[in-house]
Amino acid sequence: MTLAEVLDYRTAHRENRMKAAQWVLANPDCFEDLLNYSLQHGEKIAIKASWVLEFVFLERPELLYPQIDTFCSQIGGATRESAIRPFAHISEVLCVNYYKKFDPKLRSVLNDTHKQQLVECCFDWMIGDHKVACQARAMLCLYYLGNEQEWVHPELVQILKERIHHGSAGYKNRAQKILDKLS
């Protein structure tokens, strides 16, 4: 069975996505192909691949580390919300693992260029017309990334203060937590 066949499941049920992720975990040599499929913006397979990528990453984040250049430089090109949400989740976990958990493997591969690419992408997700889950994850990423790039926090605060009153309950909750941390 090939990766393309594994990703050709009929429905997006969690069970199907998990089966595909388990196949990739059993065949980690195809992780790069999975990432490449997920980054084929506009292609139908990209959405399914990004869902599977998220599950695989959450189980074994170190599989992404050799491909971190590709991931950070290309996730900003995603236009479909169904693909952006998993990319935002992966980005959030990367930031938490780097800044809060101090993952030594990640700290050895995530460089300043990657961080700048993540900052740009997260700001795009914050100011674009994206769903709350994506924006909430972008907020936390920017909070962590702003600890190294001093211009990030003031920009983040401005965006949050402008938008908090118009956001959903989930947006308001996450935004207030971030604002509290920054004050």
C-alpha cells in the first residue's frame, strides 16, 4: 500500500484519519511525502494529508524536525481552513515544546529564520478571516515567539485589544489569558 492510497479514505471520520496516521507511524520513512502532500495547497489530498500530519506529529514530533525548513517556509501558503487548523496546532505545539518544555532536539533545529516565518504566518492567521481555533493557537505562538522578538508583543496586544470585543467566547477567553500574561 502507498501513502496516496492510505490518504484516499472516503470520509473524514476520526477513525479513518487515525488509521492513516498509524500507517505513517509504522512507515516513518514516508513522513516527508506526507508533509509534501499536506503542502500541495489547493489539492484535495492536501487537506487529508494535513489532518494525518497533525496526528502523526502529536504522536512523534521529532519526525517533523528534519523537515522543519519545509514546514515553516510553506505553511503560510495554505488557504483552506481545513488545512490551516492542523498547521496552527502543529505550530502551537512546536512553540510550547521549544519555549516551555525546552525540547533539546527541537531547540537544535528551530532557528531564527523558522521563528520569523512562524511569526509572519501567525500574524496572518490573527488578522485574516480565520476560525477561532486557528487564531487562538496563533495567539499562543506569538506570545512565546514574542519573548525573543520584542516587537511581537506590542503588535499582538494591539490586535487582541481591537478584536476581543467582537470575538466569540473562545476567542475572548484565550485573548484575555494572553493579555493577562503580557500585562
